[in-house]
Amino acid sequence: MRLCLALLVVVACYGGSQLDAQTSPLWSEQKVKNFLPHMTWTEVRDLLTRTDMVLVPVPALEQHGFHGPIGTDFYSGVEQSKLIAQRTDVLVAPILFVGQSPYHLEFPGTIALSADTLQRVYFEAIQSLINQGFTRVILYASHAGNQYVASYVADRLNQETRAVAVTLADAVNAMREQPPAQSTSTQPVPFDRHGGVGETSGALYLFPTLVQMNKAERATLTVPPALSSLPPLVATGDRAATLVFLAEALKPKGTGKGTSTGEMSTTGVWSERDPREATAEQGRQATAAFVDAAVRFIERWKQLRPRQP
């Protein structure tokens, strides 16, 4: 009897010490298929027997108003890419958190790199994957300010390496239904971009625990006098006005254009709508449409150009 009691005490003490020292209390991430940071090198090797495609998010660390996390563009890009990779084999390979965001630098926490630095880092990092066999590359600018960098890197890869590269924006647009003929209606549509209802809805669906909706506020927007006639035209869908407006708006304070986020928005949000209108359901619908178009493109690419042995 005494021996049995002694054994029970030893087991209880040993078990208790194991529980006390198991893992960090902050760790909560679950392993996700085809997500490079979660994989072993042997799993990557096995994936190479099924696909030569890699999807590279190109995000940013920048302010998203009072309610959105600074990592919004990173988490949006990575989480959407993960969803894509569950439906069709493609490696998801994040390389950087930081992007091209100099027009947000008046807000603490934003970090920005130059376009030249970004393109060099992405080009060189992707070359590592090309040399391992991932010779079809899809660059996803989950921060719209990175779209030209992503396009430039794709072109460099096509011109200077054996890889073939496209941007996910072009891929998704290629698979979406053709829009109807442009409406003659001049009914304004509220301007809604950075940190607004659309982006916040996506965040509520993809990473809801990081969004602080109790802090959300509608921004007061100010546009420089020289551009004041353009927003109403942008709201009616005038593409020429939109192109001209965006070429000048949201530019670093040092350019003197008066269009940095801090100069135009009281909260950092660039939207005429109230972010509190955002819902996870709106985010789910937008994400589902985006992911579906991306998957259909990847499958179509595989069909049009089968992997070479």
C-alpha cells in the first residue's frame, strides 16, 4: 500500500511539473497546409512533387485608423493566401511585413521602405525559391500601395530568370465576370478605401480578434483645393478622374502635394463612410469572391501550361 501511494505521489508531481512547463501561454497558432513558415523542408520537398507555384504576399505595416491593427495588410494577404492554398496546391511564402507606405508615416507605428529596397528584397528572396523548383510565381500586393512594386518584380522575374510571374490582381481580374457596359447614372457612390467599411469588413472576417470596433470613428476628410473638384467625379465612377486623383492623392508629406494621410484625414481612415458599418458577413462575401477567382485562375494556369517534367 505504501509503495502504491509513493508511486502516485511521484506520478502526480511529475505530471504537474510537465503541465506547468508545457508551452508559452501566448502561443495559439495552428499548423496550416502549404504555409511556408509552418512547414519542414521535407514537406516543401513533397509539395514540389505536386506544384511549381508559389504565392507571395506583398503587404505593409501601416496605420489603419483608431480601430484597425497596423498589421491589417499583412494579415489580409496571408490569411487570404492560406485560404487559396487549401483549395489548390500552391506554396504561400511571406517574405516581409513592411511595404511602401511613406504617406502614413505621420502616424506612430507605420514603417516604410523605398520601392527600390522592396523590389530588390523580393526579387532576391524569390530567386531562392526559383532555384529550388518554384518557377511559377504569383505576387499578391495586399497593400494597394505596393501594386507597382509587385508588377515591377513580376516583370524582372520574367525578363531575368527562368521563372514566369504574374500579379494576383491581374489574375483575379482575368477570371471575374466582365462588368456590364458603363452605366450612364451619375448617382454618387461614397468613397471608401483605406481603413473604411470594405477593408474593415474583411478584417472582421479574417482576423476579428485584432479589430477594435468600439474605437472606430468616422473620419473628417480634407482635400487640397487643387483636387477638390475630383472626388465628386470619382464617386460617380469617372475612371479618368479616378486615375488623376489617385496619382496625386496619398503621397508623402515631403512631396508638398498636401495629400499625405495625416494632412487629409483626422483618424487615418480614407473613406467617406463610417467604419462602424462594417460587418464580418460583408468581409466573408468579398473574400469568398476573391479566393474563388484566384483558385480558378491557378487551376486554369495549370491547365493552359502543364508543369514541365
